[in-house]
Amino acid sequence: MSAIDLRKILKENKSGWVALTQDNKKKIAQGKTLSEVLKKAKEKGIEKPSVFKVPSLGTYYVG
């Protein structure tokens, strides 16, 4: 599996949760809570999105 550049998504979303397609190439939903993002993804017909929390600016995140 090759590396995926998430800089654009992180730049657009300053904090909160983001749901991506399973191949991690397209953003499906964003929101303040995990449940909100999962609900939005399900409404779009995506049952198992790839989900992660965007760290607040000024903090470091290693995952």
C-alpha cells in the first residue's frame, strides 16, 4: 500500500472528525463528533468509512 497525502484534508479541517472512502482518497463527511460523521456517511450510503480525528492546530499527532 502506498502512502496517502492527507495534508489537503488536514488544511481544510482545522479540528473535529473526518470520514473518508475506504481507499482514503475522497472525503465523505466532517463534523464535531464521531457519531455525527458516521451518521452523515451512512446517509450517503457508506457503511464503513475510514474515520479519523483531526488534531487541533498547535498540537502534534502521530498515527
